[in-house]
Amino acid sequence: MRSRQLWNLKIFMPILVAFCLIAHFVWYEMHRVELHIPMHSKQIVDIEKTTIDARPVQKSAGGVDHEIRFAERRKRLQLGCDKHRNQASFGGVQQMLNSRLLWLNRENIIVCMTPKVGSTSWCNYLLGHYHNGSSTWEGIGSPQAVARRLLAPQPGLTGEEKLQQLTSFTKILTVRHPFGRLVSAYRNKAEPCINRTGCYARRNNLPLPSKPLFKDFAEYLIDTVKVPVLADAAAYKSFDIHLSPFFLNCEVCDLNYEYIVKMETWDDDLSYLLPKYHIKYVDKAYGAILNSSDVSFQYFKTLPESLVLKLYEIYKIDFELFGYSLDGYLK
Ligand SMILES: *[C@@H]1O[C@H](CO)[C@@H](O)[C@H](O)[C@H]1NC(C)=O
Ligand SMILES: *[C@@H]1O[C@H](CO)[C@@H](O)[C@H](O)[C@H]1NC(C)=O
Ligand SMILES: *[C@@H]1O[C@H](CO)[C@@H](O)[C@H](O)[C@H]1NC(C)=O
């Protein structure tokens, strides 16, 4: 009886181990996606699903889990920048355009502003801190205009000192899904032209028909931008500011960003990050508004796949550097 049990165990254990190995392998394969991009490149893009990153992290007293997630984002960015150095780097901090940085000198932080990516909220937070919580600055101009004026390097610094601070301050960047941002830019800057004359696209003479559909907007972008998009002044100028890729706008491969905030996890990220710099987190709105992938999918459904892939070519580097995928955007 004993030896029979032992014999059963000898057969059973290897089977169990083999089963566990296979199950693990299947699970691993199910949790990655391979996107086959036909068209311009035969290249296979292997993007890990971002669902884990998008999930709110468990809060622990010391905020360790948040730091782990930020570290993962930093690591991904660094690997991508190493891989695409020639395309994505301006060639060092001295060469940067450095146009979108807001300096909060008292906290030694620098935040890069990208339009359509929470920039107004950031201006409000930083200006609130600058004015010690009073709202005296409100109404004297748009938050962006006031912020550009007040949130600058301390006056009187030499170029060398500025550069030194640019290196030593903690730098923060905010990103979101590139296609979500594109839909947001269309809905805010071009779609209103369908019913109104006073709209951004008209005022700025964007070459669009009088009732621009999302497809027109996509075609306009594809026609005005040269791919591959390189980190240089000419490429930067070829984009309307609401559409320029993050890697151009915030010079992400030249500045050493410590914190990459994602709009998809805005509440979770900022409720942890802002108090570190003595800023009270109040804005609850974005979490709901920004989980709008369903809306983005609807707009993208109006585009033929060939256009979707051309748009992907434009934002490919951003997709890779920040871990976004085409899930849901291709039929
Ligand atoms: C905020 O407080 C600091 C320190 O008390 C002070 O130096 C600064 O001038 C104040 N800023 C404003 C805009 O009131
Ligand atoms: C334009 O106006 C029509 C009719 O007034 C309305 O049904 C439609 O939703 C409006 N479109 C936009 C984009 O505001
Ligand atoms: C976003 O919305 C989708 C459905 O609309 C839901 O499945 C998903 O869990 C939401 N994500 C977050 C981070 O709230």
C-alpha cells in the first residue's frame, strides 16, 4: 500500500510540475500582444499590454508602490531613448528648444507642459503654490500665460547656473495615449468649426474644410508632417502645438525626467506626487474624463485602417516610450 502511494506520487509530481510550467507559459503568452503592422514597415511591434500600468496601485503608507510604478515608467523611457537615440534626442540639454518648462523654484521642480494633457490643471497647481495658496493671480490672464511669466528660472542666473538647475531639479512630465490626445485636440480645436466660425482651426488657418470631420483632421496632420519624425526644430515647428509628440515637446530623451504622470492614472499619480511638493491635491475631475478610450475608439472607427497606421507612424516613438498600444484602434 505504502509503496503504491509512493509510486503514484512519483508519476503525479512530474505531471503536476509539467502542467504548472505549461499553464505559466500560456498565461504569459496571453498577457502580451504582438501587433503586426503591415504598410510602411514589415516590422513587428511587440508592446506589452498596459493594463497593469493603468490600474490604480495599492497605496501603502510610504508610497513605495507608487515609486515602483514611476520607476518602471522611467526604465521604459530610458530603454526606448537608448534604442532610438538618433531619432528621439536633440543631442543634449544645450541643444534643446526648452520651450515648455515651468519652474517652481521653491520646491526645486520643473514641470513640462503639453497642451491637451492636463496643462491647465498643472498651471493652477503650480501658480497656487507660487502664491502661497492665495488666488490673487486668477483673472489677470490665462493660467498658461501667467505661468509662463512667473514660473521661470530665478532672474539673474547665468546660463551655466540655469543649466545646472535644469539638471539638478526634479523634472515631471505628463503623458496620455497619443490617439486619445488626438481625438481630444480634434474635439476641442476643429470639431466646433462644424457649427461655429469662431473656432481654433479657423483662427489659426489650419488647412481644413469648412466642416472638418475627424478624417479631414487626420489627413491634414498626415499631410503636414514628415515621417519619421525627428527631434529637431524643423519637425517641432511642423506640428500645431496641440499635436506635437511628447518626445519633441518635452525633450524626453535629453532631460532626465523623474516622474512620468499618466492622465489615465491622473488621480492616483497626483494625489501621491503633489503633497511631496507641498501642493494640495484637489482636482478629481480627470480620472473620469480621461478614461475616455471608448470615445476615442468611436472617432477612430471613422478612419480607414491605412490612415490609422499613418497616424501611428507619426506617434510611434511616443507609443513605445510610454507603453501605449494600438489595442482597440484597429478593426
Ligand atoms: C510666499 O511665501 C514666501 C515665504 O514666506 C515668500 O517669500 C513669497 O514672497 C510669498 N509669495 C507670494 C507670491 O506671496
Ligand atoms: C452641430 O449642430 C447640430 C444641429 O444644431 C447638432 O445636431 C450637432 O450635434 C452639432 N455638432 C457639433 C459638433 O456640435
Ligand atoms: C475605463 O473604462 C473602461 C470601460 O469604459 C473600464 O473597463 C476600465 O476599467 C476603465 N479604466 C479605469 C482605469 O478606470
